[in-house]
Amino acid sequence: MSSFDEMCKEAVKRFIRTVAIIDDEATYNPSQEDKDNARTVKPPVTGLMTGSKDADSSMTKGDPIEEGFQDDHDDLSQLDAKVVINAFADIGIACCIQRPENEETPLDRAAKLAATVDVLVIDWALDNENISLPRDIIKKILEEDKNTGGRLRLIVVYTAQSFVDQMIKDLKKDADGVYDNGLDMNEKRFFIKSDYLRIVILNKKSTYPLQI
Amino acid sequence: MLNEALANDESITDVTVALEERADTFKNQIDQYAELAQIGTAVGIVQHEFSSTVKMLHGNIKQLRGWAATNPQLDEIYQNIRTNFEHFDEYMNVFKPFDRRLQRKKIDIPGQEIRYYLQRLFEDRMTRHNITIKATRKFDNAIIRTYPSTIYPCFVNIVDNAIYWITKDAEGIPRLGDGKREIQLDADADGLLVSNSGPGIKRRIADRIFEFRYSQKKNGRGMGLYISREILRREGLDIVLEKRGENVRPIFRIVFRPGKQEKEYYE
């Protein structure tokens, strides 16, 4: 790594002190059984329907094609809070995790939380009943940032879905609504940026391949 | 049926006529299925050949990589071939939900996922024709419980038709004008709605568009809407033309099952 890259990394380290994660599947110290499941589950051979939940348990067993879909990726979607909090603590960053669950004001809570942290990490699949919730949360945060005169802001969206190319366009549209088209989008590396804002989408390790 | 008819004082002749009509309907249906099966077989053969060719091409391109690494002129050509091939390969993969074998259980499919799928599939074509897909939050949040191989081809067919009629007339001649070109996706408690800024569908043909082999397009096969409706009905869903009339914005509705097995959309 060049010395310039190292300097950049050092600057980022000095800046980032707090991280908040919003994930509806965060658990603290999941059971050994969950961990074992998570280890044995393999990503399906096909998988456009990454965000979709199994709706019918009456399926044929033993069919190799079918088996590709049998993996219940709930285990893979779980976020082990303890591991994450400890990992951040080891590099001197305080991390809190919020798990929205049938709350009346998930938007307000998320915005308040985001106001005090340097980095916000948010899961794209937060609520099956309200698919647009992550978009709404991010838009609200941007609006509040703008109302308070702007601030350095990094938002990381993570997802197991393969439609990242489309998600980033949705986020750009929302952000443009707040910042009057003053943002750049990198469609290949899936981020949006301005002088003081960056929103990036990252795929989870368990992401289904594009092949369905 | 015969006993029932006689008990209701219907004549043997009436019953025979009714039975003959039914037999004709079944015969027509068998002919239609035979034709579809023939097309399906042809597609299956093409797909098989195509897969082998893609594998072979993939291997050949891989072999080229070593040469390209030591030859800058070849490297440029290699990169172009690779990029185009990857784009093509990725595009073909988008059609995989059409394959019934890959998904034999019903799943909850959010509207947002259907929109993303359509946007990705038709991206190049819509950019070329300056058409946009707009979806309401209701659509994004709606959830339909079915097989991907049921719902995706249906949406693809409706949107494909919409793009055709927005950009061309029945003869295939491009439409001129700078009017707004858009496809709108919406939802309510009874189903998913697809409308477009193209011409309206005349009342006199509105009921016929779902018939087998009926098409207004020159060289149209007249199978898309028929097949879509057949597949949806098999799963307890349906498709109807909600708004008809020459000067009316056409709206198709994918009708949820009675009793709302789908989840209510989020307000």
C-alpha cells in the first residue's frame, strides 16, 4: 500500500469514532446451533429471489434442483452483534446495533440515532411488510443533515440481494430529491458521493449469484 | 350431465348440442396446447445447444487471456470480447426465473423485486426509446405469493407489449412525438396494476386480446397474453384489462386470489 493510501486510512481512522448498525436480524451471541447452521448452509445454486421468504414448506425433498432453494438463508442473514461490536471495539470504534421490530416510529428513531454517529450501516431487507423502509430512513437522514447545514456522512447499505445496480439508482433518485441532483453516482462500484456524503452498497458474503 | 339435463326437462337435442360445443372447445384447447408444446420443445432444443455453445465460448475466451496478457494489441480485443460476452451471458441469465424447474414452491415476491427485474431486463431497450418505468410505493411494498415462473413471464409480456405499442403502431412503424413515454406500476388491495402511456385498447378488441393467436401486431403470434392468463389462472390468479377504450390509458391488472392470500400492501 502506498504511503498516500496509508495516510488516507489513518485520516479515516481518526475521523470514525462511532458506528450504528440497523438490522432486524441482529442477535447477541446466537446459539451454537444457529452458528452451525450458518456454517453448513450453502448459497443456492440459483437465486434471484434473494430477499424473498419461503412461503410454502410443502416441497419435494431430494431433488437436486430443488435443493438449491431449500437453504433457509435466515441463518445467513443473522448478524452476530457480539462479533461486530467486539471487532469495532478492537480498532477503537464504538458500535451500537439497533433492531427495529414492529415499531411505530422506526424512521424517527433511525434518524435520531444517525444524527450522533459517524457511520450508519443499514440492512436493505429491514421489514417484509414495508420494503421501502431503508430507503425512507436514508432519505430522512439526508433531509435532516441538509436542514442542519450538512455534515460528513457515510452510509453503508448491505444486502443479500443481487439487484444492487437497481438499488443504487433508487437511492440516487431519493438523494437527488434532497440535494437537487448535486450528487455523483458510480454505477459500477455502487456508490453515490458528494463533497461530504457517501452512500455505498455492499453485498453480503451470502449473496446469491446473479444466476437465478 | 345427461341425467341432470333430463331431470330439468331439457331435450336430448339440446344436451347433444351442448356436449358437442364442449367437445369442440376441448378439441381447440388440445390443438392450442399441442402448438405450445411444439414451440416449447423447439425452445428446449435451442436452449440446450445455446448452453453448450456458451460453455465452449467461455473456455475459448479463457484460453485467449494468456496471449492477451503479453500482447497489448490483442489485449484490447480480448477485453472487448470478454466484456461483451459477460454482458450477453448476464442478460441471458435474467431469463432464468422463467424456468419452472428451478422453483417449485411458492414464495413471497415483493413488487420492488419485480420492478428491479423489469428495469434490468429492459434497461437497454427503454433507454434507447426514452421510456421509464415508474412504480408507486404501494407497488414496491406489495407482496404476491406465487412461483417466479408464473409472475415474471407475465410482467415481462405486459411490459414488452407496452414498449412495443408506445414506440410503434400495428404495422411496426415508429410513432413520432415527444409525449411522455412511461410504464407505471401500481397496486391496490386486489392486485398489481400495469399501465402505459401508449395508445388505448379499443373496446371491440378488448376481450379478444387474451385469445389464442389473436394479435394486432403485424407478424404477432398472439400467444403472450393468452399464455400469461392461462398460467396465472392455474395458480388461482388472473389478468384482466382494467381500462379499455381508444382514448383511455390502458391498465392491466394481475388479480390476487380471492380471499387475499397475498399480504396486504403496506400503506
